[in-house]
Amino acid sequence: MIKRLRPAKLVAALASLALALGTASTAEADPKADYQLIAIAYEDTYYGGEAYYLYGPPCKPYSQPEYINELYYGWNDQISSIDMNTQHKCFVVLFEHTWASGARKSIRNDVADLGDWNDRTSSLSFTLGQ
């Protein structure tokens, strides 16, 4: 037989269930929860083809750059254009090799055609624009 619970008893029962199952505390919260869209990289010029969304923590004054030391599978030497999310005033630095090594190119605004940097990026970083 199923008993009908009154609202107060239902709330107490749900609270007990939540305690029994466990809930995420502030210390257990996802550290990437405040990440924002920094830019969108495209495999073709003029923002065409597949898109690679670059998310990171908010760019703040005097903060260290965030690095993506190895691009996701299939994106090494594939970026041809970048659409910057200028709302956050971040800038992106493209690197020729993984782990932020080799030649570099700074991007502050949208670039429809990376020209001599077309299909050359293997890692990148972003930080607050100067």
C-alpha cells in the first residue's frame, strides 16, 4: 500500500534522500563552471568548415595565460580562421608547435584568413588583452 505524504513530510523525505545520496559541496564544485567562450577557431578560411570552441576562465588583469598545450584530436595544423569573442577582451596567441613552442602569432580581433599561419597552429594560449 502506498501512503500519501503531506507536503512537509515530502520535503523532509526528499531532504533525507539528498543527504543519503550526497550533494556536491562548494569544494566539490566543477572548477570549470565559470569558463566562458574565448574564441571559435575554424578549419577553413572565412569561418567555414568545422568549428573548435575555445573556452577558458575569464581573462583578468595580471592573470597568467591559459594554455591549450595540445589541440583536440584532428585539430593539429588545421586552424585557418578565428572568430574572437571581443566581449571578454582576451587575446589568443597561436603557437607553431605543441606546448607553446616555436613561432607565435597574437590574435586580438577576428581573422577571416590566417594567411601564412593557415593550418600551422599546434597549441595556443589566451589572456587579457593589453
